[in-house]
Amino acid sequence: MPGALYGVKIIDLTRVLAGPFCTMILGDLGAEVIKVESISIGDETRGWGPPFVEGESAYYLCANRNKQGITLNLKNEKGKEVLKKLISEADVVVQNFKPGTLAKLGFSYEEMKAIKEDIILASISGFGSHGPDSSLPGYDYIIQAMSGLMSITGEKDAEPTKVGVAISDVLTGLFTCIGILASLQHRNRTGEGQEVDISLFDSQLAALVNVASNYLCSGIVPQRMGNYHPNIVPYQVFSASDGELVIAVGNDEQFKRFALLIEEPTLLEDTYKTNTSRLQNRKEIEQLIQNKLKTKRKDEWKELLDQNGIPNGPIYNVSEALHSEQAKSREMVLNVNHPFIKDLKLVGSPLKLSKTPIEVLRHPPLHGEHTEEVISKLGYSSSEINEMKRNKTI
């Protein structure tokens, strides 16, 4: 069965993570995605390793399935001609060059509109198309620093800490995907394309959600709290007799059940009855709970907490998470056919659609793997393609 975006054609001029992650999602949803890379090294992440598997970096493999891959020299006039033909047949172009670079190559939004009137151009950058920082490079780590995220991540008395994955890139990829889907819907209704301008900085500010709202409403600058929650108690890491677990009590009724479960009558006193009062008495509550949790193993507590509807969970490492029974049942690790890698495993899609399920129909493409196939479909002959090779157009 065709995917939900069957018939939508995407020209992917992105590299590294935010853009490729976005276009991979579109490819997972059934869109035809043509990834355009430079003829030299291609996407920088091809060299970001180890680990490498049969010459392919794990980093590159994580965000490039369900795409065709071609190489194209966009500084070459013939290369520009090929890109124009690709755009003329496309619905969406996604790019993450530094702002202004694509326009210098002759592919501004207005110039693309002259090629395809209803084209949608989605541009990803560090700080957006305008503003005092718009010319600065956009690296995830820098965005985590400048967005305020690092200022609230880590232990109170330790240095600011980045999140363990490039979360600003991932969020930006998701926001870009949403913008593209909305633009396609707008075009279906009106026949008009549009520009989608998404920045890592804006995306990460938006993702501060309640923490940003806390500041805007109170004027109090949020601080690092480690594993504590600024608004809820208890909502943190505790130690059982054999290791750590997370307990997240979300409301007063849950707290009452929790107090009864761990058999700590002090917690039932009026002093701790509401979340507001618990916030005011955080230290005392934590100590009472910790003394009780030390009396049993993690698995014993999990069984009891689950039975009583108290949100909790063990702290898995990455291997434990990916090999968990829950991950298996949700098909979150996929075996993907690859011409060189015998046992390629990729993280599955979280999108579970009943009528148009996600399928991995294409492995992450080798550098330039589909160049001749794609370009020949544009009407170029074998001799013209060979000439492009000689002239380093492809």
C-alpha cells in the first residue's frame, strides 16, 4: 500500500542532522526523496566516526533511509541545469545552506518559483533568515548554549551540561517536517507554494515550554536542578537497595496512594497533602521516601508501583532500552537490507499509522548511488551523463 505522502517529491539539499532527519521522516511517510550531495565528500556525516560499518558511518546511517542519493556540482552551470530540472518536477525543496548561499547560486525562493510556481522551499539554519545572528553558523551545541537549555541542564552546583543527543537538531527537523506538511495542505487548498523558515534557535526556545513559561509569568530565572522537577514533588531519581529508579508522582491522588504503598504515614499529614505544600517541604519528603525505598530492590518496587498506578521506571542504558520487550513489541529496531552491510539495524519510526504504515523501502544511499538512474529520468542520454562525469558535474 502506498505511504501517506505517496506522490510527493522532495529534493533534499541538506546534510548533517536536522535536514536529513526531516527528509527521512517524509521518506518514511512515502514521499519520494532525492538526496543531493556534493561530488567530493558528500554529507559531512559520512566521515563522522567511528563507528563505521563497511565504510558507512553509523551517524550517516541514522538519518538517511528511504532516499535516493545523487551527486551534483552546484557551482557548475550544467549542475545548476540539472537541479532546475529536478525542481521543475518537485513539490518541496529542503535546504540547510548558510542563509544567502542558495540565492548566490541562483536558487532563491523567487528564482525557484520561476521554475515551479507552486514550489515549497523549506530552509533550515541556525538562527533563521533574519536577525542579528542570522549570519552565524548553526551548530546544535551552540544552540543548546544560547537558547538557555544548557543553563537548566545538569546538577545545581556543577557546570551547565548539554543534552546527550543533538536535541536541537532533532527538534528542528520535526518542526520543519510539520511546516512542510502544513504547506502541502495549504497548497492543496489554494494552489500556492510558500517559504518555510525554520531555525534551530527558535525551535529550541519553543521547546523550553513550561520552563520558559515559568520565567515569563514569574520573572524568576530558572536554575539547574539536576534530576529534580521545578514544579512537582516527588518527581525524580531515587535509590532502591540495588540501584536507581525514577518515580514521577503527577497529582495529589497519586501521592496519597504512593504514601500508603510505601507505608509512610507521615506523608499523609496535611503538611504534604498538596503539591504546593510538597514543593515547600521537598527535602523532608525526599528523605522520608528515600529511607523506605532502600528497603527493597528495583524490580520489587516496580511491580508494586505499577500495580498501584504510580508512574515509575528503571534507568536503562541505551542497549537495555533498545533490547527491551517494549521496544521489540513496537518494532523500534529494524533490520534493513543493504548492498554491503549484512546485518544493518536502524532505529524504527515512532509513527504508527493504521492505514498507511511506515515501510523502509530504501537503505541509506551510498554516495551517488542513484545519480545515473535519477538523471537519466530527466531526459539526459548516456553520452550526456558520461560528459557530466568528465566535467565533474556529477
